[in-house]
Amino acid sequence: MSHPKPTILRPQADFRFPGGARVGVIFNIAYEGWSPGVVPGIGPMGNPLKPGFYDANAASWGMFGAVRGIWRALEIAARNGVKASVMTNGVLAEQWPDTIKAIHQGGHEIIAHSYGMDIIPVYLDEAGQRENIARTTGLISDLTGEKPIGWISPRGTGSPIHVRLLAEAGYTHHGDCNDDDMPHLAIEASGHEIIGIPLIMDINDLPSAIRYGNNARAMLEQFQDAFAACLERETRPVTLDVTIHTHVYGRPAGAWVFDEIMKIVKATPEAWTGTRAELAAHMQSGRASLVKCEGSSR
């Protein structure tokens, strides 16, 4: 089924991040949970159980993020004076309300991340997608007193209509795109607008450690190489994401890399760092300089 394509406006080569920086770095913390009775699709052992059996090992491994990992990640961010964008599932607002309040009170941005990691928009019809957006938004805002304005779907996968539904629900930015290393403004056929800020996967603990089997130092080295390339070789503006999952590199064996990368960025005056909400607001403030682009990933 075809859907109306949005008009896409992108920044030009002279775009600069707040403060005049050409390179922007966003620190993301993925604080994830699953619907009751559902376990992560992956676990530390690598060999999944037979279908139909409850994987207690994977369930316990995933729970680490809520019990310990989120607090370690928040402590690292506070120590470095960094405000992070924290992807948060609605189910965690039900199960760990004090943690959600602490994230918000710490000045971090809470990014709505679906009700649970098993609730992926493309699997739902339009009514189901709308219900999931409303449910997740309500669970978070009821605790914080503030509606989340940013959304990233599980695995960064929305649906052909999901971005439009987010815009209609009042969201100002989303991360369900990966077709650029800079944000864009989407104007839907309905007239609703939303900023797309790509969730760039290059510096991300889950694929690095779990999918590819790299050690933590490999992620640090990849960041160092990418950051140097952005500063020294690129001439256009560019965004880098640094993402850890609280159940993966929320552990001491990997958390030190998050700490080290923050120290590197904070010591580099040529780079800007901030939240996705701050970048979206900056994009909106300079919308007059954005130019129409052909093509869309939807």
C-alpha cells in the first residue's frame, strides 16, 4: 500500500551546531524493558533455547539494565557533565517509576522507546500503533509531569506510517531513520512536521559486542578513528551517536568506554554535545536555511 511521501528539508554545508561547531556528538543511553512474560531475543550465551521455552538466563541478563546498569550510566554522565538522551520503554515506567523520575530530575532527555522492546510498530496496524504511542507517552508523562517529545522505536524500526502518527501525536523529533548523518525536517502531507535525527549505529555497544563479538576497547578505537575523521577529514557538518545499552555496557567491563569517550568529547572544543531535543530545537530555529531534497526512506 502506498502512502503520501513527506517533503524533506535538509541542512546545507554551512550548517553549524550550537556554538558554531561542525561536528556534533549525541550520547544515547538505551534503558530497555520487555512486556511481562517476554524475554530479550538475545542473551549472553549466544545459543538460544528451543522455541517455546522460557529463557531465564536471557531474562535475568536483560534485567541487569534496570537493576544496576542505568545507575552506572547516569553516574558516568553526571561525572562528565553530560546530558544524555535516554531511550525508555513504557513498561519501565510501570515497573521502575523512581528510576524514570531520577532520569528526568537529572536533566536528561527521556526518549519514548515503545511500551516494550517486543512492541515494534511495523507489526501493528494503524490503531495499534496509535494506541502504543498514547500508552507509552502517558506512562512516562504521568511520572515526570512532562510529555516526551522524542521517539525511537525498538531497533530503530518504525513503519511506513509511524513517523506521521508521531507527528500527529505532538512529537517533535524521532530517530527511526538512518539515511543520513545529519538531521532533516519532514513535512507530512497532513501539514504536521517532525525532525528526523538518524540513530547512527557505528558506535553502539549492542551490535559491536553482541553481534560482532568485539571487546570494549574495539568500540573505543572505532570512536577515536571516526571522531578524528570527522574533525580532520570531513568538510561538511556531521553527527555522531554514541550509544550504550544499560544491560550490555552498563557493566564495568564496558561502561569505562562510555566514560572515556565522554572525556574525549568534552576535551574537544571543536565538537558540540547535547541531547536530541536540543538538536531538534536548533534545527527548527534555522529552518529558513534548510533546502528541499528529493527522495525519502518512507
